[in-house]
Amino acid sequence: MSESKLNFGIIGVGHIAQIGYIPALKKLKDRVNLYALCDLNEAKLYKAKELYKANIIYTDFEDLLSDENVDAVIITTPNHLHYPISFASLTFGKNTLCELPVALKIEEARELKEKVLNSKKIYMPVMNYSIRPDILKIKEIVFDKKILGEVTHVKFIRRKKRYGFSEPEWMKNPNYAGSIFHSTLVHIFEVYYFYFKTEPESILKVFSKLKETGMEWEGTIYFKTRDNTGVLIEILWDPFIERDKFQIEIYCEKGNTYLSPFKVVQRHFGQLIDITPRLTEERSFYLISFDLLLEHFINCIEGREKPKFTIDEGIKILEIIEKIR
């Protein structure tokens, strides 16, 4: 590490890296360097190096991890590589930020936890939805202050364009993605756990699968929480929508809250009154979440903050996935 800046390496230079992590690192250029990039696709790698002005590039993640100049690593690879690269990253003594899921198998995640506990470095799963300003505000209004009374039922809606019938191909292969629960739905389970902190019960689900690979591509899940709140999740890979959709509807005794767009309504004398608090941002809350997460991760490395998200949350999300599957 230089005296004033942390050197970051990114393993996996795909969509998420280029719309989320690299712009976030560039905003923090006074504190960090985008030092190294790694990807198997050499054409994409060289283009990214030129575009984002990284110091060095690698096609083998172990070469990046063995570079003593790298202080911290961001892992944005296909799901099946999250566990082995995270384990190797900690072995090489790197602070590690890894996309969800932390692993495809709970046993791997528990092995990773042992590695984390024996490491002096920061390991953090990417739970950027739990740091989004709009999702945090809903938690404050609905679950902390209970302004709208008790929650009666919740609906999550996920429409995915990019990872549907177009590239990348690994999203359609269970050997690489795990399942639709590990990929397209993983951040829904993140938000569910962030809000409810309980496992689902009385689960019903119906899914359709791709004939070629057996990968789920559309379906519905319904379950109850321990306090008897009903939760409905709808998922569809849709090649015809303009952009991905991540929507939440929360119905309470005294009103409702919505995400995408963010809205809060409360009943007063039989009328629904809009009480949505003002959250003024120039960009989408999704993109802002990468800025907030990276700043928090850097603060943790520098000892300014304690991690809000740990391997324990990553394991809990995997346990929820396994129970629903």
C-alpha cells in the first residue's frame, strides 16, 4: 500500500464492474488507485485497461493476487468462482469484497468463514441493496419506527433483461450460476433478510426451466415469515423490456410503501395520503449504492468503521436459498 492510497484490483471486468465498481473507485481517486484488472477475455481486458487507465492487467487471478502492490480485491466473476477466489484472496493477504452469493454451497461458505476468522484482513460480501438510501428509508419507516403499523404482506418483482436470453452464457448454466436463486434472485433474498431477519416458512413455488440447461427462468414463490407475514416473489427473464426491474410493494395496516419508484402512502380518515420523504439524488439509487459500499469498505480497511456486512450474512442468505430450493 502506498502511503496515501489503497491499490485496488478487480477480478472480472464485466457489466457490474464497469457500471458500478470502476466508476465508484474513480470517485474515490483521492483515496484509492484502480491498480489492476483481471479477466479471461483478453480483448475486453485490454479495452478496459485503456478506457479506465488501470496500471496493469492479468488473465490469471492468482497472478493478480500474488502482486504485492494490490491491497484490496473486488470479485465480480461468475458465481462458481466466488468461493475459490475469495479463499485465495484471503490466503494472499488481500482485503476482499465479493459479489453475492459468497459460494454455491453452504459447506464452502462455512469453510470461507473459518478462513475469514483466521485472517487479519477485511472480507465483505456485496450487500449494496442494503445500503441503498431508498431501501434504508423504507426500513426506517416500516420496520424500525413502524409508522404504518404492522406489515401484512410483501411483494417482490424481478424482471431481468441482460441475463435472460442474451449473454453472458454462464447465467444460463447451473454449473456456473448455481440457480436462479443464486443469481437473479440473490439480492431479493438480501433485502428480505435485511428487513425481516427470519427464515421463510410454509413455502410454495412454481418455476419453468430452460430445456437446454435445466436453469430456471421464470416463476413464483410464496411463503410466510415467522410472524405470519405473507411474501410473494415473481421473477421473469424478459428479453423485451427496456431495462431490468427490481420492485418492492409492502402493505401495512395503515398504509403502503413502494420501491422503484420510491413512494410511501398513509391512510388518514379513509384517504391515502402521499407522505413520501424527499430523497434528492442525481443518479439512480442502485448506482449510488456502489459508491456508498466502496466508501464503507475502504473505511473498514483503514479502521474508521466496522463492517456492516460480514460472511455471516452471506451464509444466512445461502441458508434461505437452500430452504426455498
